[in-house]
Amino acid sequence: MFSSEEILGKFRSYKPIIVDAVRKINIGDTAEGKNDLEGLNNEIIAFNEELESPSEQVLNELFLLRSYIQFLVLYSIFWEKLEEQKFSNSWHSLQDAISQYRIVKKFSCENEESIFLSFFENQLLSLEKLYPYNVFFSMGAVVDYYECSICGLDIDSDECPHFKGELYSGVMAVAIAKNIRQVDHVSMVKHPADKRCVVQYDDDGEQFNLIRYLSNLLKEKKILPFDFGELRFSEKTIQNPDYVKLGRNQKCFCGSGKKFKYCCIDKKTVNSGHVDIIANPTSVEKVLA
């Protein structure tokens, strides 16, 4: 993940603390594990200030090291919210963790087949599927220009030497919308840039039944965060809960106006979607190796 001698040495010295902190998070000591990781972040900030004329590579790898630790902090917050059954908040925390994971993946020299990248990518994307969201709100706006967060110029202009989302001496270039003239439209889309804009449901609503089931498993200590492997989707035949046995010539219970014998007489059972949560116990040490 790191190639510069200074940052690789720092990462190796932090590794036992990181593994121990994530192990605490995995067994439910989330607050303590999170505090340990945040303490490392503060150390990195202090280390950065002590460096004399660091190279661009060192600064970029310092950014990656902080992003790596911050990802684990956000990951812990997600599981904390989930166990507290704050499902709406946990969705936002999950998106925060996914966004931070993508930063780590982008700037890491890790092979995509590495255990760290493959474990978290598979798990985070599987967790998304437990939520009821499949349509999202997306806003369009008219702005004067997008300012580069590094040099202050129009990031789309020839004068700005930076590219959005790239690293420059440990700082990521961000495009900042300037002078928003008007909100052009709000649309409903399936593949938004930001999945945080969703329909709000009550945490005790039936929409969260799937993720609630996982939350209950966590609360009962029947599964740990690093045990969550994948989802298996299937269909099962179940008794039709709306089925009403009627006389053959009576109007069908479904409201179609047809006679029962010509409508739902054979619909005593229905196919129902079914999801199995597949446990795949994985050690913290293996993922963070």
C-alpha cells in the first residue's frame, strides 16, 4: 500500500494498534476501538507537521494513511449505528464508509485482488442490498463555474493545472460550485452520484425488515461484523396471505370483479422473494495483513 520508506515505517509501527482497534470494533467495543484509531489520526497530523521538506510522494502517502484509518473509523460508525437500530442514519454512515473506501482503493498501490480491498468491497456492496433504497433523488443546478479547491481558479479552465479527485502534495483537488444561480430540477434516478438523497422511512418501518434482521443478529452476538459474507437471493413458495376460499361463482376476493373460478381459485400459494445472510467468518488479522 505504501512505497516511501518514511510512511511504510510509520504504517508498520501503527499496524499492531490498528489490528487491535479493529478487533475491538469487531467484538462490539466500538467506542474504544474508534478512539484508538482517531488517536492515530492525531499522531499522523503531528508527524506531518514535523516533516522537513517532504517530497510529494511522502505527502500523498500520508494522505493515503490518514484515509485508510479514517475509513476504518467510518466503518466502525456504520456498525455502531446498525446495532443501535438507527437504520436511516446507518445508511448515511454506510455511504460515508463506501466513499472513503473508494479513496483508499484509488490511491493505494494494492492489487485489486488483495484481501483488504476484496473483503471490504464485497461486504459493503452486499450491505447496501439489505436496505430498501433503489430510487434516489438527484438535483441539477445552474452555476457560474466550479472553483478548484487548491488554486482557486476555474477547475475546467486551461489555467487550472489540477484535475478533480487527484492528489497534489497530499491534498485532493475538489470542484466547488460557485454562485449557484438556480436549482434547475430534482429528478428520481437509479444510479446517482450520491446515494444519500433517499426517501425517509421510520426506523421501525417494515421497509427495514432485512437490515433489522442483521441488526438483531448483531445484538444477540450471533454474528460479528467480520462474519458477514454475502447475500443469497432466491424465491420460495409460501401460502398466499390474501387467499380467501369462496364459492366458485362468487366474485373473487382480489377485486377484479371476475368469478372466483375464473380468477384466483388456483392461487393458494405465491412465490416470495427470500434472502439468506451467508456467514463467512474472517479474522481481522487476515483482512488487515
